[in-house]
Amino acid sequence: MRRNEPSDRPDDSEYAEYGVTYSRLKPEGLDTAHGVILYLEDITVSFDGFKAINKLNLDISVGELRCIIGPNGAGKTTMMDVITGKTRPTSGTAFFGQSIDLTKLTEYEIAHAGIGRKFQRPTVFEQHTVFENLELAMKMDKRVKTTLFARLNSEQIGKIEEILRLIRLNGQEHRIAGLLSHGQKQWLEIGMLLMQEPQLILLDEPVAGMSDAETARTAELLNELRGKHSIMVVEHDMGFVEEIAQGDKVTVLHEGSVLAEGSMQQVQADERVIEVYLGR
Ligand SMILES: Nc1ncnc2c1ncn2[C@@H]1O[C@H](COP(=O)(O)OP(=O)(O)OP(=O)(O)O)[C@@H](O)[C@H]1O
């Protein structure tokens, strides 16, 4: 198991009976007037002197879909840990929009501020239906003035139906989530994140373990989200990255720093990237 699986999501006793806790996102005070949603400057993370991240500089624009690639141990997960407050940088600057200093906030506050993270392993409410999972995700968002057992209004039902179509689970809404395929669970969890309308979505290896057909459908899904959400995707599946990178930038991390950044074609042609990651 990866060391950062979501066991440490903020506790929310109201939902404890469901066995899983889930972040509540509340985008307040986010200032993206200059078009930048995430800004990392000179970030270093040292573990007993070993620099997992070494003077990393990276920024993401509002509405961008940024793919992050790089060899094992390059620092991709550690970077996501810094963004979500799981790991404190040893030095450097990390801002969400222009005014939210991520290095000063707890994981809970960062989730609340509007950064949603999906870990590699799906964590849906296995005993509940697909529809109920989306409903619970919405009700955990405290911007929605409702209680757990309140009836949904037509607007809320409409929103769930819209997400069901987007995540390709319309027609499956009454299935128990535990019976879904691995890929469907991943889509459901993406849908649960979307219910909470995060301003920045971080996806850690979303297609790991998926069939080819599921991977292709996930690429379609992310392409539909393009421009509507700001998304960072860490992924090793290069075919998938090619499908979703389109005109957006791809960042290659190596030894804790940015080795290359540019279009997929540019990074694929970069000799240094071929050397350390893509191979000849
Ligand atoms: N808590 C920690 N203590 C010590 N070393 C760590 C810790 N977390 C990460 N590292 C080291 O930091 C480096 C970067 O790890 P990280 O998991 O961020 O890489 P990654 O790019 O996500 O790799 P992968 O593609 O395998 O997921 C690795 O050498 C890893 O062993």
C-alpha cells in the first residue's frame, strides 16, 4: 500500500457510520484574478537530508489540465502531499490562487479551501448505491444547507443526474457501489469529488489497474472536464497522457525538480526525458 492512502482524511463524525470520511470543500477567499490557480516556487522537501523535492517551480493556470509524469521516486506524490498539506515543505512557497498560503494551512483547511484529491485506490461507500454515494458527497459539502436525511430538491437531483451522465454511471445509479468494477469505482469517486465543486482537482494515477476500455473512457471523461475545472493528473500510462494532454502542458519531474515542461510532443522529443524516463 502506498504510504499516503486516504486514511488521514479529516474526521467527520456525522458520517462516521459510513466508515469513511470525506473532505468538505468550500472555496472561500480564492483569488485567481491573475489566472493562476496553483503556484509553487523553490519548494524543497527533505527527509533526513534526502531531498525528495528539490527547488521545484511549477504553476497551473485556471482551467488547465496538467499532466505530471516522471520516473518512480521523482517526487510526484510528495509534491501532491505538499499541495494538500500532508507534507510540509522544508522551504519554498506554495499558493492556491494569489492569497491562500498552503504552507500555513492544515490538510482539512486546504480541502475546505477547494483542493480535492483523489488517491490511487478508490474509496467509495461500498454498502451504498451509486446515487447515494453522490448524494452523501453533496451533503458533506457544508455549503449545501441540508442534513443527511433531508429530501433532495429538484435542483440537487438534477445535479446528481448530470454527474451520473458525466461519469458514465447513468442507468447504474441503483447499483451497490461495492459491486462496481474497479474503473467504475474510480469514476464514482471522481463524481463524488465533482459534487463538492473543488477549484483544483488532483488525480493520482487515475487509470492504474483499469482495462483498456475503461482507460479510454476515463480519457473521454477528463477531456469533458477540460476547461471547466483546473486539474492535475499524475500518471505513468503514456497512451492515456497523450489522450488527455492535447494542447495543454505536460511537466516531467526528475529527482525532485522539473526536468522538462511543454506539449506532449515537445517532452517526448526531449533527449533528457528520453534518457531518464521514456527510454529509447
Ligand atoms: N516519508 C518519507 N521518508 C523518506 N523518504 C521519502 C518519504 N516519502 C518519499 N520519500 C522518498 O522521496 C522520493 C520521492 O518519492 P515520491 O513517492 O514522491 O515519488 P513518485 O514520483 O511519486 O514515485 P512513484 O511514481 O513511484 O509514485 C523517493 O525516493 C522516496 O523514497
